[in-house]
Amino acid sequence: MDIEISRADYEHGGRYTLLAGGAPIGELDHADRDGVRTFTHTGVRKGHEGEGLAAKLVRRGLDDARTDGVRVVAECPYVKRFVEQHPDDADLLA
């Protein structure tokens, strides 16, 4: 499966969209305010769960947060669990 992650930034946040064969099959939403990026939702369409795709979205989001120089709030339970399982990312937490 050919996977691509696109990023769209808006005035106060953004969305990462996971595409397979050009079709959207997952997303990671965030809100940005005062140098803090709050990840609010991670979702993967039925039929694609359990393939590690949500982890790919979150990894990209955390990597971009590090590059962008922002702190992170893991409001989304999946993002919170991901950071707990990857303590090398804990330094990003606000």
C-alpha cells in the first residue's frame, strides 16, 4: 500500500491527512496557540485499523512539532498513549 501524509495548516491549527492510493484513510488534527500545538484527534478508517497507520500520523506530527519549535499537548488519547510509549518524545510536552 502506497502511503502519503499531507499537511494542511490553518490560522489556528491544522490537519495531517493520511492517503492510500490518493484516498484519505486517516487524519490527525491539531490546534495551535501561543507556541503550543494541541493534538485533538487521531482517526483511521475502518478496515485500516491495526496497520500502524495512526502511529505514522502521530510520528509525523511530533516530528513537525519539534522542527517547528512548538510544545505539545496530547489531548487525544492516542497521542497521549503514543508519547507515553516513546519517552524520547516527552521533552515536547508543554
